[in-house]
Amino acid sequence: MGLLTAEPYLELYGLSEAPYSTKPNERYLYLTPTHQEAVAMVAKVIRDKEGGAVVYGKFGTGKTTLMRRLYSEMRDYQDQFQVGVIENAGHCPTEFQLAGEILESFGQKSLHNHRKGRFDQVKELLFENYRRNITSILLIDEAQEFPAKVLESLRGYLNFETNEQKILQIILFALPSITRKLAYAKTLRNRLWRSELKEMNRAELVEMLRWRFAQAGGKTFPFEEAALERLFELTNGHPRNACGLAQLALETAALGTGRVTPTIINQVKEKRFLED
């Protein structure tokens, strides 16, 4: 048969698309208890105007996908929220560039070529939103990429406040290494709520795989219990690693009986690098 084309593979399982793609896709975000805790924390920070939070976890635990889900949901309420997104904190190597990225994320053109001018422009924008009863929210991904001085400078934006509330709510999404950087930025750290996205236990991993298969239109789940056990052993509940192997296993099984066995899991593990 050669390489299996997309249509026969999807047709065999009754799927509309690949159920275990490792690309960030909010439609396939499975909320584990730690994801639910993170969502609840972010909602509290935004609702109570408390200023800042950090959601952190290893590669592939769903940070970026969660950020995109939150953005999509808040974007539907433009009369209540203005949401800015910085996709990668590494694009902000200086405080001057950070201020420019913040303005751009809120749809504003920088009117100044110095840090203080941009900082004051951000402040003016945020207080204008406050007067219009609109909550300003800034979502920042890959926050561990901030240089220490730039990370610390976020405290200045959290200082925008009235007697009742913070004017800007900043939600950081980062790898666990952010905690080391925050250890040296205590004045910022003390203003942040935090939540960790953890790897899945076996039951959560199996439920996630079943849910994503159904989400893609699948009817009869093709993974044998022993194959699921082997998948968990190999990935230790790491969501992206598990999905990467599951996708390869599904495609490989489609070349034979259609059932995913432990033997197939062992075959495909040699074809993919697993993240730590």
C-alpha cells in the first residue's frame, strides 16, 4: 500500500481530522483537574481585579492552548474586556520593546521612541479603558524568556491601580524555570497568584485520549487496554508525548487490523523524540 493517504486513514476510523495532533488547538484542550484549577485562578484574578498570575508547566502540558482558549472566550465579550496577547516574551529583550509590544497587543501604535513615553502611553490607554468600564487583560506566553530586568519591570504595570482595583490584569504562561527567575524578582513574585499544570495520571491520560478521539468524530476507540498501559509507561502522563505516540500508533494500526496493540506502541516509540 505504501504510505497511507490522509483520506483512507480518517475514513477507517470515522474521523474528520487527526485526533492527536500536537499542534495547539483549543478544540482539543482536555481540562484535567490542574487545568481546571488554573482556569479558576485566572478567572478569580480577572474578576476581582487582583493584577497578576502565572500558569506554569513542562513542555506540552497545554499552556499555550489554554491561553488561546481563554483569549477566544474573552474576545467574545469585547464590551467587557480588551485582551492583548504577547506570543513570546523573548521578543521583549528590553523594557522599551516590552512597552511597544504591549501597545501593539492592544491595537495601539507607539507614539514615542523612548521607554517612559511608551510606558505613559500604556498607562493612558489602561485608564481610558477603566473609565469605560472595560477590563484590560494582558496574556504573555513563554514568560520564562523575559530577561530578569524586563520581568521585574512588569511590577510597574501592576502598579496602575485605583483604591479599589488593579487597572491591568497580567497572566503569564511559562515553563517551570520561571519560578527561578521570580525568586530574584520578589517584589513582582509577591503580587502574583500561581498555578502549575501537571502531567496526567493514568486515568486522566486514558480519558483524554478517548475524549479527543470522540471529539474528532471517532466512534469505536481502537486502543487496547494493554496498549494504553504501555503508552502511559513510556510517557509518564506527559500529554504532548502521549498524543504524539498515539497519533503514530493510530496511523500504523490503520495499515493492519485497525487495533492499537502494545506491539504497535513499542514500534512507534522509536520514531519520535520524547520531551523531558
